[in-house]
Amino acid sequence: MVGRPKKEYPPLFEPLYINIEDRREELLEIIPVLCPECRSAVVGPCGTHKRKGRRVQYYQCKNPACLFNKTHNTARQFALTTSGGVKEVLDCMLGKMTKEIMKGKISQSAIAEKYGVSDALICYLRSKIEKTISDLQGLKNLVVELTNDTAVAADETFIRINGVPFYIIMFTGYTTHKILGIKVSKTRNEKDIREVFEEANRNIKLPIKIVTADAWGATQTMSKNLMRNITLVIHKHKKPYDKAVIWHIDYEKKKRITTKIGVKTDFFKKWGKKEYFYLVNEDDLSVSISKKRGRPKGVKNGQGKQRKNPKPKMKRRRKGLFKVFDRGKRGYAKIDLFHKTLKLAKDVLPAVAAAIRETQDLFWHKSISNNLAENINSVIETRVHLTGPKTPEVLEQRLRAYIIYRNNPEILGITIVPHLFSPKILFNEWNNSGIKRLFQLNENWGKKNQTDMSVN
Ligand SMILES: [Zn+2]
């Protein structure tokens, strides 16, 4: 290339028109022509193409460093509507809409109104985003990387869809506030809760050490049947919410030792002398009390069903989760204002001390509560009531896509968004006043490009 003068490509500015309903055109803005691939202003015209009965000017990227050239034989060609400048505005708008859709704080139609697009487009965009997440990541893994959580909050939200009740069971990590396990189910028995617990356990580096939950019996049964050490903090889910019970479950040879501690919810909140109550229960695990299945030998159908002297029915004692406050031994802890520590008596039971220390880590200077999941619940509920088929499976899939986005917003970076939509679809949407709105909403765009161009 000796002797031949290098061709100069001064920046091009072209008017961008939009179509009005009565086939008139309105000037939207004068925009710089940029390559959609490398966003360079080094571009040149390259002829016209016939489009819908009129000729449309095309451009070609002249930037020798354009990455498009590495994978293609000819440089990138484009029209003004597909040029870098317009693409940037669209990308930015899609990014904003994506965030708003996934946050779910305002309704679908409110988002549509805000951006001057149809409800259908928002709906379509959401299904595209959910599909993208599912393709990227699969819906099995709620987190991209295992988290550092060791404490989790268990929560079951009750919802009604078309009159049918469902539970959304969720485990949320205390350190990261990420949702680590979820299940949508018609039941919330031990098996359901165990499933979510195991999912949460797979999503963290170390095994779950402490679970906080409301006073739902299945969570307690699950914790007992884990057959490993665990601390369970149980909150009352009825007023007054002034008491909590901590279970420290431990194993010794063939015994399960459950140390139950009753505290007021403000136990860790302020300094002073604090009272607690404790009880130790031991379950002998070597004695199997499982019933034999089937009918006893030698008994035919109908035989042996009636007893002459039926045993008097045992009066079932109330489970009385909070009976530890009446029957337990009393102990004291002191929240030391000066040292900012919690002091226990020297002869305190090790299990009691361990349970209090673990709970202290979560609720120091706070009242003991299970409200970690509450914020998330309200968002989840609005998402549940969005349109679409409503079976537990479908619902769970949608919630999983949302949770993955919420846990790992970085996976849906702006680079993914442009592939969801061609500018054409959006131009159809924004054909009328909408597109003007789009440029207005995107305040920074004009300024940014002005400064970019003045540097050149
Ligand atoms: Zn280029």
C-alpha cells in the first residue's frame, strides 16, 4: 500500500425518521452513524437497498480493527436503524426494561406504560429473559458459585391460585441473602422441607449449621431426622411474637440429645441481664419402634380387628413447643455493654452455650425473628400472579428463573440482551410516539455521543 493515500472517513450524521400512522414521516433526531459491531464512527456509504417500496441507504464499517472482519470476508454493512447509535439506545432500554421486569416491583402493565410499549411486548420480553436464563444456566442451580452461608432461614408462603392452595417453600442464606432452595408444592410435609434443605445444602460450601424457622412441626421433624448436629431457631408465628425457642441437636453414641432453650426475642437486642430456660431431651435411637407392616401372621381379613377391652385412648399431650418456659431450668446471660460481649455462667451446659453463641452471630443487637424472607415473599407473590399457566411445576420454573437472576444478576449482562430482539421488532413497537420517548428516556445517550464526536 505504498503511495496510495489513505481514504479519510469523516464522521457521518444522518437524520433518523420515524413513521407516523398516516404514513407521514417525522424527524426524530440527527444521529451519528456508528458501526453496530465496533461502534466506530469510521464508516462510509455503500449503496442503497430497496425496502418496502423505497430506497434505504446502507453503510459499511471502515474501521480496520473491527472484530467483525475477523470472522467475515466483508466488512459489516448496516442501515441507519440498525446502526450502532440506535442499537445503543435500544440495548440500554432493553437493559432497563429487563431489570425492571425481573425486579418485579411494579406490574407488567406499569412497565409497559413507562416505556411506551405494549403489555404483550413486556410479556414476550419476560419469557425471552426466562428462557435465556434457563438456556444459560439451567434452572437447577440457583447460584453460580457456592456461597459462604452456614445459616439459613426456612419459610413457607401460602398462596392460592384459581382457588387451589399452594406452598412456596424457600431457604434463604443469612450471609448472602440469596435464595438457596425452593419448591412449589401442594403439601409442606417433612419430605418437602427436606428436599429444599438438601438443595440449599448443595448450594453452599460448608454444611448448614443453623436453621431459623417458624413453628411449623414438619421443619422440626426434618431437623431431628437429619441425624446430624444442627441448631434450629424457632419463632412463634402468632402474636405476641415475643418468644423464641432454640434447639441444639447433638448425637452421642446411639442417643439424640436435644437441648431446648427458651428466650425472649429481645435477648440479644440490648445490654443487661437476660433470663433463659432450658430442657434436655434424650431419644434412644437404638430402640426401633417401627411397626411391622401388613397384618399379623395367622390373622385373616376381619379377624382380630375388634378387641374386647379396647385400650383407653392415650390423651395426646400438646406438643407445647414453648413449655420449656414453664418446665425448663433457669439460666442467665449478661450482655456486657462495656466489652460488647455476651457472658454466660461458668457452669453453663456446653450445648446451651453453643446454641446461644450460634444464634448470637445471627441476631446480635437485633430481635430474634424470621423476617429475612419477608421482602422476597412479596416480590415472589406478585410474580406468582402474573399471567401464564399455573401448575406447581410451571410456577416453580418461573420462580427459579427469577431467583437465578436475583441471586446472580451478572449472568444477564447487557451483552445477552441485544440477542433477544432485533431492532426491527422494537422499531415496530416504538413506531409512533414511543420511539421518541425512547430517546427522551435515554437522556445520556445524546450527550455521550456529542462528546464522543467532538473528540474526533
Ligand atoms: Zn465495525
